[in-house]
Amino acid sequence: MTIPNNNPNTIFTRTTPDDGLLFGTEFSRLYANDNELQNQVNFLENQFDPQSQLSNTPNWSSPFTSIAPSAKALDARAKSVIPLKRFAGWMTDFWIMRISPADNQWTSVCWSSELNLFVAVANSGISNRVMTSSDGMVWTIRASATDNTWVSVCWSPQLNLFVAISDSGTGNQVMTSSDGITWISGTSATNNSWRSVCWSSQLNLFVAVANTGTGDRVMTSSDGITWISRTSAADNSWSSVCWSPQLNLFVAVANTGTGNRVMTSSNGINWTSRTSAADNNWTSICWSSQLNLFVAVASGSGSNVMTSADGITWVGRTGAADNQWTSVCWSPELGIFVAVAYLLISNRVMTSPDGSNWTLRSGANEMAWQSVCWSPELGMFVAVAYAGSSNRIMTTGSGLGKGYLG
């Protein structure tokens, strides 16, 4: 099958039930000259015959089967993860702007599979520094517990609890919520500038890291309410922390320090300095259980990506562009890393199937993207931005639901 070489001049603006999805002729026009997609289609032809399942007629009446490239594009044989992963590149190459309910400086977003809910937090706004969405498209403002500069939020499925942390405030730099709607102020272990929080299901433990403090730039909590100060491996400006269930290991990265911008811990209490691949401004880290790989991104040029299979030995990688990369996440279903950027060149999204080879993607707009996360239930990436006018959210437009992700 050859993708028709149509003039890619379709305007993708619609108010149909399938808003944001690509089908048939629209799909072929947009990707008529996409060599990568042609290679992926050629691969699929060796797996099954997609020609009999492709249609250039969008099926607006059946949203639940509306999968790019058309409403009939994939049947039961195409619902396996392997063929879908072959299309992961273009799924992350088409982003749609969404209306943000407030022009706050949104800093972090996460997904709760148990509640089927996105929650985002901001460091600006008046009593409205939280927003939620069940579909990534329509968002609702929620009252924050306090008007602190909230910078990170995560979800604990075991506790059914969201926890957010801030880098400002006095004794109230934590807030929690069981539903994403009603938030309660909590007391942090110290009044440091807390930057990132994550949850370990294996240890039943929250861990947060900070970029200020003297020997106490880590705090932990088993319930999200009572927090205990821990000794950090070094007084670096720690910017992000994540957990690997396979390695039973926390790993944090920093944007300051000399040769030691990584630290690890198996229990959240005792931390060890590790040698970073380069002394870059590391901003975000995530773990891929499928690849058994940590990936961290940084702002700036050169090796602005680094990877590690064990959290100890790190290898510098070259990103797709010298952007100020701010956030990275992994989709197990699509088998792809997605990173977003704050500044510099126009294409502020990059993707990689392996953490080593990165491809620049077209974001929905040149916003100051701060955070990106993945929803397996919706088959959607969501990113939030620090600036913009009623458009500080973007989502991928694949429209894939869990039934089509294996």
C-alpha cells in the first residue's frame, strides 16, 4: 500500500464527536510525505493486509472505533501492542491545543488510573491552582489548599491519594486530595524549596526532593500527611525523582553539582551520590519497566539526555535538539519516551523508542511546556505549559482507548 501523495492542506478544526482524531483522506494528506510512516505501513503489510481495512470515509457515528488512520483502519488483529507501537511516532507527531480554564503557570500533571482523572498544579493563580480532567480535553478549575507555588503532583493507587508539593510556604508545602477536587493543606518536614515528588508502591512511600536546604533535601512519608526529613547525598539542586519497581531503587537528578548530579536510594532514607554523564541542568527523570532503563533530560546543548540501566552508571545521549527540555515520560503501551521543552526552537517535543535515538516532533504550539504524562486508559499524552493565552494544555490526538492497547 502506498500513501496517497495528496496536497497536505487540510485544516484540522472540527466539532464532531471525534474532535482531534485523524482518519482516511485527512490522515493520508497530513502524512503523504512521511517516509517513516510509509516504512511503518510497509511493516504492517507483512503482518496482515491493512488495505482491506482502510477507508477514506471518516465514520463519525462510531467514536469507539475511530482510530487513525481511519474508522476501519485496525480490526481485532491490529489491536496487539506490536503493530500499534509501529505507529507510535506519528501518534506523538500530532498534538492538539486544549482550552485551559485559567492562565496559571501550570507546572506538573499526573494521571490516576483508579479515578480516571488528570490533575495539574500551578505556581500562580488565586485559590485556583489545581485543574482536573477526565478526558484531557475539558478541564475544570479546583480550589487549591493554599496559594503556594505548587511544582509537582503524583498519585498513590494504594492510598488513593494525590500529593502535591511546593517550593514556597511556611510549614504548609504539601497538599493532599483523595479525589483531585477537595484539597487539604499538609505540613512539610522542612521549609525547603521542594521540587519533585514520587510514590513507591513496593515501599508504600512518598519521596520528595528539594533544591534548597542543608543536608536535608529529601523528605519521605508513608501516608502523605506526616513527613520526615532525610539526609541528601549532596546539597545539589535536586529537580526530579522517580522509582524503579524492578530495581527497587529511587533515583534523583539535579541541575547543580560537580560530577555528582545523580543520587540513588533503595529505601528513600539512605542516599548515595552517583556520577552523572555530564554536569548539565538535569530537569526530569523517568523509568521504563519494559526497557529496564532510566532516562533523564536536561536543558541546554550537547548531551542533554542520559540513560542508565541501573541508576549508577550513566551514558550521555544527544537529544533531538538543543532545547530546554523540562519533562520526560514513558508509554508502555506505545513503547515510546516523550519529552517536552520550555524554550528555544519551535518543535518542543521529542520522542525515542529506546532512550538513545531521538526524533523531533511538532508540538501544538510554541508554549513553555513544563510537564507531560501518559494515560493508558485514554491512550493519550497530556502536557501543560507555563505560559499562553487560554491554551496551556496540549494532548496527542490518537484517541486510542485501552481496548486498543493490548
